[in-house]
Amino acid sequence: MSSEKTVLSPEAEELPEDDAAAGGRFARPGIDEPFDAYLIDHTYDECFQPNLWSRPHYAKLHELLSSLPVEEVQRRQLACEQSFLHQGITFTVYGKDSSTEKIIPTDLLPRIITGAEWARIEAGLKQRIAALNLFLADIYADGKAVRDGIVPADLVYGAKHFRKEMVGVAVPRGAYVSVCGTDLIRDEAGQFVVLEDNLRVPSGVSYMLANREVVRRAFPALFRESRVRPIERYPQLLLETLRSLAPPGRENPRIVLLTPGVFNSAYYEHTFLARQMGIELVEGRDLVVSDGRVCMRSTGGLEQVDVIYRRLDDDFIDPLVFRADSVLGVPGLFDCYARGTVVIANALGNGVADDKAVYAYVPALIKYFLGEEAILPNVETYLCRDPKQLDHVLANLDKLVVKAVGESGGYGMLVGPHASAGERAAFGELVKADPDNYIAQPTISLSRAPCFVDGKFESRHVDLRPFILTGAETVVVPGGLTRVALRRGSLVVNSSQGGGSKDTWVLSE
């Protein structure tokens, strides 16, 4: 580590016995040459402590990387990238005039989480998804939480993604959210907190599985020695979840994955999951409503469909109910759904619960529905709909991250400290024109993790998206998708905004 880039704490000149006993490895500038370009400052680092000792659970990885020739690391990184290329693991970046399909960048260095830390994450995610499912069931039925003043009525019923058509519709097992991807970050103290919930059609799980496969091949001995908890059963767990939601009496339900088609940015994932689960991948044109049931066209005629795992937004599901110009959905599908002859997962109308303004009330909803304090706290959030909070936001745009409440994928947001004065002024006008549509949060310096960039080990900001499945039971897959802001200094991890991904190892106890 270069002394010009590394902030040394006073105790870094000594070798703490407790860290040495715990298995940590010390990184001293000028000695640990592969890490010469590595930056350690006030930001929480996943691998290194402030005194420059590697954290004990990273010690084996650090030792291995320090011993490997750079050329060998480059060879393994290239093998990872070639594997992604040959499998066609891509995403699409949409621009003003065109779209570009790209191989998703992957980093071969795993992000490592201890079993003890994961136990807290798992408990917190199960608690959160339980409360969110109860909240959705409530707002589409009695609305008690609104009447009791837990969350403002206009915030819920005026939300962009609230679907009045869902009022009174029965959802099997109350599992409005069958597949959830909740984004976590570490705060300045190193504790995991919730950045946002993704409850509509969350993506990224195929990248999680692909990363595991290539990184396990890159570091086979280290993987075995580390006793990493498996994630490979995710497709089977998803299939079991979908089966548990099938209409009564359907012992061997037919399940299909509904995709918008080949031009969707996550189409690779749709094909991957359908293949792994052994179910049909269908587009809207492959389905038809007949005698009050949804059927799939096949060479043998029409075959009834019982469960639809949809990767299609609400607006496009049924042109008779939502967007009339949709050619992606199935006319009459919603009527079948409301009658209970077919199940759609995730349920429609979930977007109201991952609205970025409703997000601010989730800890209160956990307390209201479960009688518990939130295990995983939220990031402090300012609601621009409140005049006093709006004034604070407008006066501090240079310090805050401002987001449109109904957007995702890194769009509709301003990262104040990284924006120009002109960009902040222009965005401020948008906020003033429609304050209900925006929230703001302090700029949290996401934790950093080691990455292999341009032949060197460098630190890059990361977040974590674990995946939660809810049907007959709730299962949290031990790991998730670690997203990486590959541009130096960037805090934006979305692949559409220049980010990449890496494998996440959860260690066994």
C-alpha cells in the first residue's frame, strides 16, 4: 500500500496480538506490493481494518492474493470474463436513441461475510418481508395501518404503483412478495442497513449464480477451505416457492415464466431461470384466456397454466385493465387472476410498498404489524413532500442523494457531492416542481472491497442484494449479489450506470 494513498492510524506501526491470534494479516506499505494502489481511509473496508490488519475472515484470501503473480491473477480474471462471454451473460444499457447489449463486468475477488453477520441479516430480512407482506395485504383490504395513522393515506393511495384493481383480490398465503431483492449497505460503523426494497420484478439472481460458478473455479482450494455456504439450490427453491402458491387442487401445477422478450435488459436471466427450473419460458403471445382460465399454446393444443412467474411490469400485464397499448401481456389475464384460476408472482400492485417514500415508514410498519423493533434499520430519509424537509433538502443538495420515489436502476437520482453546480440547480427545480415525487438521504460512503482493476488490487464501493423467497415458508439465500461501483470514486453500483458484480461468500459457523 502506498503511504501517499493510505491513511495510517497510530497503532498501525505495531502488530496487535489479538488480531494476530485471530488470524489477521498485516499489510505494511512498501511490503505488500500487490496492494500498492489500495486505498484505506475513513470508509469502512470489507477486507482491512483501520490498523491495516486484514479482517480475520479475509486473511486467507489476502494471503493468497499476496502470493500469486499478477499475471496469474490476470489469467484467472480473464477466464471469468470469457466464461460470461461464452454463456451470453449480458444486460442492456438503454440510451436516448439506441440500446447496447454488454457483458456484465465481473470481479473475481469474492466479498466475504461472516456467519454471525449473516445471521443478523437473515433475521432482519425475514422480519422485513413479513411486515411488507402484511402491509400489502392490509392496504388492499381493510387499510387499518392508514386509518391508525402509521402511514399517510395520500402517500399510499396516491402512489404511482398503487393498483386499485387489487383491492379485494385474494393472494395465496398472503405472499404478495414471493421474490424480493433488498439492497443493503454498511453504515459508517460497519453495520448493515437497508437502502431500498425491490418488490416488483427484482433481477440479478442469475449473476449471483454465475459469479459463484466462475469464482469457485478461480479459487477452488480457498473455496473448499473457507466452508462457504451454498447458493446453487436457488432455482429449485424458487420452483418450490412457486409450486406452493398454486391454486387448490393442482397437485402438479404448470408453471411458466412470463418474459417481455429478447429485447428486455434481463432476458438472459429469464432464459437461465426457466431452464434451471425446467419450466416454459413464454411471452404474452404464447398465452391465451379460454373459458376463464389461462392457457399456453402448444403443439398439442391449449394447456392450462396455474402459476405465472412474471418478469413483466404491472402496466403491461393485461391491456384490458392497464395499458391498452401493451402488446406484451395477455388480454383477460387479470380477470383470471382475480378469480383465482391462475396465480401471478409477484402479485400486482407491490410497487406501492417499495416506493422510496413509503420506505421511510417501514420500521414503523414492522413495529405496527409484528410488535418488534426493526433488526435492520433504514438509512435516514427526508421526505420532500414535507415543506420543512424540502427546505432542508434544497439547501443541502451538495451533501445529499436525491431520488425519484418510483424509479429504480439508478435512474431519476442526483448524487449531490458528485454533481456539478448546474446539475444540482436543475435537479432542484425538478424537486420543487413535484416535491411529492422525491426523497433524499445523506451521502453514505458505501463500504469498499478489494477488486482487481487494470492489473492491480484496488478498493471499490459495494452494496449487497440478498434474495428472499416467500411461499409456504420464507427462505433467504445465504449470499446475494454484491454490486460494485467499478469507476474509481463512484458510489453508483447499477450495471446500467457502469457498475459490475462479484461473488458473495457467507462463511459457515
